Amino acid sequence: MPLDRKIGVSAPVLSHDLAVAGLTKAYGPAAPVFTDVSFSVARGEAVALVGANGTGKSTLLRCALGLIAPTRGTVDILGTRIGPGATAQMRGLRAQTGLVAQKHNLVPRLSVLSNVIHGLLGQGAGPRYWTHMLAPAEARDAAMAALEKVSMADFAHRRADRLSGGQSQRVAIARALVGRPRLLIADEPTASLDPAAGEEVMALFFSLVRREGVTVIFISHNMSHALSYGDRVLGLARGQLRLNAPARDLKIADLRGLYD
Amino acid sequence: MTDRTIPARFERPSALAFLGYGAAVLLILWSFQGAGWSADRLMRSPPALADFMSRSWPPSTHNLGRLSLKMVETLQIALAGAVLGVLLSVPVAMLAARGLIAGPVVNSVVRIVLGFFRAVPDIAWALVFVVAVGLGPFAGMLAIVVDTLGFCGRFFADDMEGVDKGPAEALTATGARRIDIAACAVIPAAMPAFISTSLYALEKAVRSSTILGLVGAGGIGIELKVGFDLFDYPTALTVILMIAVVVIGVEQLGVLARRKIIGVER
């Protein structure tokens, strides 16, 4: 399938959990990261974002979650247009979103259980959620249930910096899922893991998000992951969205052009 | 073709750099002159020092009980002042740290105030608090609080700005408030640095508290002053030795505590 086959811009509608239109990010006039990117993600859909290093994939997804302000363009999360200044509204939206990063980003000196309870901060803010020792019983139960799902319940009291890479990423997934988000962004969640652990974490992650109907956008350099776990594949190359097509219509060879 | 010339061991400085080095040397020489450098007086000092040592040796043990009580008071001033200063430093540093809970204007104002606390020496703070709350250890403790706040407030803020931003970003993405992000992601990550800085603050407080007595702010310093004023050099030497033992002891405890609590020597 040729690159540059874009499937048009979708208008922000409620059945889309994420819609970006004309999104541009530039660090000064001479340093555009990406230009005029438009796509939408339907509820429950899993979308893979692929492209070579430095093409702005991570920046694009962080703009889509409102973590970085875009230079131009609009972002609608869960049917709500986000913009600067609406902090309380953003927090309400973010309580329904989550991020699993390349590095697990757990807080090193805290327990696994406290780290997972932190995933509930968007819903129950305040000092009681700062540590598992003070957390309400329902928050502790929810965190333990999330750890059960990733087979890490036995490690609840262990310090996060004493886990292996695969274990840490499982805990990061539990933290992202404990608040039952509707939209998750996964930025190369297996990049820091060895191939076996990476496969395991990917399979676990997608079995959970599929079961719970979470909308996912994930970045991956593993083309077979992009095609097997994604319903659709977005391809970013030289700052432009060059590919937006159903995964079932694509082959690995179709994606290679994005890395030229 | 690549240039495979071996780099010179020493780069020839630019004219501007050469001028800079020259200016630095002149500045240092000028400082020695301002500090009253005198080789003649330095050469004449060993006999005077030897005379002092002969008149002060052996150290006096007559007042050891009273001096020990004063040393305990000194340590109490240092510990109470350092603990209160460290506790106050955490919220103040949160306001001073850029991008944490407060905007840039608040960050700048708080950093300027902390800079002022640091710029005024602890002995001057002690004089101020002697005027404000009267003679005695309470004035000394308040001086230590302000000095510790200036020191820890700045370094805690720098430590928090320097932590890995990943955990904070992950919590931001779940809708956590800034204060929750600071409490859950930033402070725990900065905790080893906080502990290390706090132990330095305690060591610094112990050193400071030994001289605050010179201006009537409690502690053993007053005994040193009285010893010299009355030419009771054996007692003065006892005080100096006690201060040295306690300060070195606290420093060693600090090294031990750092190794035990955070697993590193800093």
C-alpha cells in the first residue's frame, strides 16, 4: 500500500475518544516537529503510531493528551475541546486518561502499592492518596485488584526500585489502569525490555485494555506489534502524517517506507 | 578524508581568555593586599603561638561539668534549630522550585528571600534575635532556623527541579493536582538529596551554634569569649578542643547516617 494514503480528517464527535485536527508543533519557525496532523480514534479502538526516531511521535501524543501545548490545531479528548487555561476541566478529562511510558516512571523509593494508588489521584485527590498507609480501603482494594490483573499482587509491599524492568512495566500498567481510564497512551511500553519480557508485557497490556474496552494509542518500533495489536496504523515521517490505514490492510513492507 | 592530527595537549588560549586569566590573577593579588597579607608578621607569629600554647597547656579540667552542660545546650540549639529549619524549608522550597506548584513570580520572590537569609551571616541573625527575643539560647535557635531555611530552602528547590520528570508526567496524565504530584512523585524522588542536605545543615548548625554564644545567643561560645577575655587560656583551649571533638563527631555521624539511610557517601 502506498504511503501518503490519508483517510481524511474526522470531525470531533462523541464516538471518537480522541480527535486532532491541523495539529502543528514547532520549537521556533525553523524547527517544526510535525505539521498539520489530523486523525481521530474511535472508542475502544487500538491505534499504532509508527515512524523513525525523531519524527515527533512522542511529542504528538503528549500534545494529544494536553501535556504539551501545540503550536496550532485543535484537540478533542472524549468529546471535549482542550485548550490553555481550563486547568480544572483538563484535570477532569485526564482522570479518564492514562500514560504508559517507555521508562516505567514509577516513583523509586515508594512501595508498589503506593505507586498504583497514585493512579487514582485524578479521582480522589488529597493526602490520603499519597501513600498506601493513609489510603481509603476502597483505593487499596482497587490497587490490589489492578496488581492482581498484572500478576504483581505478591510484590505490593516491595519498593518500586527493587523490581526488574518487566515487573516495573507491569506495575506501571496497573497504575495506568487502576482508575479505569477510557483513553490510554502507551509510548513504546516495551522499548526498555528484553524481547521476551517485551512480548509478555505487550500481550498482557492488550489483553487488559481489550477486556476493559479502553481506547489505546501506542507507539512502537516493532512493526509486527503495530500490525498485530493495532486496529489501525498511523505513520509519521518527516513531520507529516503519511499513513492512516486499517492494520488488516497493511503488511510490514508497507511500514518500512516510513523509516527511509 | 578525516583530520587525524592528534589534538594538542594544551590549547593556546584566545586573547580574550588570556585577558580573563590575567584579570583573575590581579583580582587575587588585590584581595591578598586588602586582607593585609604580611609575610613579616607571619614569620613573627610562631613564637606568639608557642607562648599561647605554653600558657594554655594543659587544658583545664576544673570546669568540665559546667562546660559539658554548655556543650549540651549548644547541641540542643543546633538540633532544634536545624530540625525546625528543615521542616520549614520543605514548603518554602516547593514555592521556590520552578514548574512545581507556584508560578515564576512567586518562584523568583521566594528565591530572593532565601538568598537574603543566606547572605546575612548566622552571627548577624543571632544579634538580630538577641535584640528581638533577648539574650539566651532561644535567640541562637532562631538564628539557626533562619540560616537553615536559607540553605535548605534553596537546595531542596534545586533538588526538586532536578528530579526525573517521568513520574510527574505519568501522574499529570491521570489528572493529579500539582500539589499531589509534588507530594507523590517529586518529593519522594528528591528525598535522598533532602536527607543528605539536611545532614549537612545539621553539621553546619552545630558549627554555627558553637560561636553564637559570642554575641549572647546561648551555647558554649560565651565560655570561649570569657576564657580569652580573662586570659584563662587553659579553659579556652578546653572549649576549643570540645568544639573540635563535637563537630568532628557530628560530621562522622552524618557520614554514617548518609550511608545507612541513602546508601551513598556524598
